[in-house]
Amino acid sequence: MFNTDAKVIQRMAPLMQRVMIVDPQPAGARLIGELMRDIARSQIWVAETNEKAIRLAGSYDPHIIFAEMGAGSVDGIAFTRELRRSHLAARYAPVIMVTGQATAAGILSARDGGVHEFLRKPFTMKDLLRRLEAVTLRQRDWVEAVNYVGPDRRRFNSGDYSGSLKRRSDARATPDSERLAQALKILRSAINAVGSDPAQAMRSMQAQVVDLRKCGMSVADLKLTTAAIDFGRHLDEIEKKGQPYDKAELEAKAATLLAYMPKDEAVAA
């Protein structure tokens, strides 16, 4: 399934130049670091705690992050959640979760925390290359919701688990109707959250505006495209004024967009 010849590694290499390893155990960090230097001549930074990992991520903007799932002073899932909700450029960096156990519950927790891939120890070079190819050459859509920030969970595909979480398709883009429905669902949720989590709600609404505008242009729907642009301008205006944001006003401004909500989703609102 994964081609790991020299040409593919050459394509991946520019996307793996800066690597951060979040692991309190020197031996584990050293092994991954040496392998990454051999594969892509990567620069390596190691963090022994979650706190240091966030600092290094802000300073060096890693291309790829390896994080231990849970080992002493490191909690890889908590770190990933914090990174995803931060304002660092590295918040989008692929996170490969490393663990000695890959249970269904553990994979679900990591997936819901915003992790891209799972790597179970002990692993082979082939295992590592498969994960690297997945996060560099088979990138997934980004989801900017209120309760979840990270790669599209519907496209999650861990090679370490063969149960019901396994997905056959990992297409880079969702179909227009699916993308539209997801963006509208997230937009509605974000509007509802402006009182409890205004900063993330605003960031989420702005991200959905971009997706909705793309959807409108893709299907040549001028009304949808225009409504997305207008709502985006409104968000820019109220963000400049600052919090608090008026939920009723946002709902009114977003009415044209939310009218595109599929009937089953609208009834569930």
C-alpha cells in the first residue's frame, strides 16, 4: 500500500526537516532522532515534559512531532490538545503518537485529541516510513471546531489497529455536499459557543467561512459564496470591537448560510 522507495523518501524529506520528539525517556527519543536523521537529515529537538514541548514548538515550528502517549512527565494526548488550541504556527503540525500499547480506547482518545497517526513500539523502519508517508504525502483536511481541533477524524486510519476504526478511504478532500454539511454544522456549534468559549468560537467561525466560500465557488453557487463573504466581513468587524459577541446577532447574520443546512441536521438543531 505504501511505496517507500528512494523517490518517495525524497519527496517527503523537505516536509521533515524540523522534528520534535516529546519523550521523557532518552533512549526512546534517541532512537527516533537517529532514524529521522538517517531518513531526512532532520534537525531534532527533544522535550522531556509537555511544558517544554509547547515552548520548543513555539520557538522552532517543527514540521513533524512524535509524542509519547503517556510516560511520566509526558501526556501526549494532553499536549496535542493544548498545541491544537494554541496560536502557534506548529498547531497544524502532524503529531505521531508513540506507545507500547495500541488499544481501541487509546486510539480513540488520541484521535479525538487531534493526533494524526499511531506508531506502536517496537516498530520497524517500514512502520515508521508508513506513518511518515501518511502525514506528509496523504494529508487530511483540517477541522477547526469548538470541541475539536485537528485533522479530519473521519479520515483517521491507524495502521496499528484493524478493528472498526480502520477506514478504507483517505481521500484528501471531502465531497462538496459533505464538506458543506460539516462546515454548517460546525458554524452552528461555534455560534452557540460564543458565550462559553468566545476565542475558539471566533476562530472556528472564521475557518468555516473559508470552507463555505470554497464550497460556493466549487458548485458555482453565487448566493452561498456571497453569504460566506458577507459573514466573514461581519466577523472581522466584531472581532475588532472585541468580546463579548452577540449570539442572536450572529445567528441573524448567518441565517442565509444556515439555510443551506441539510434538513435532518436542521431538525436536530
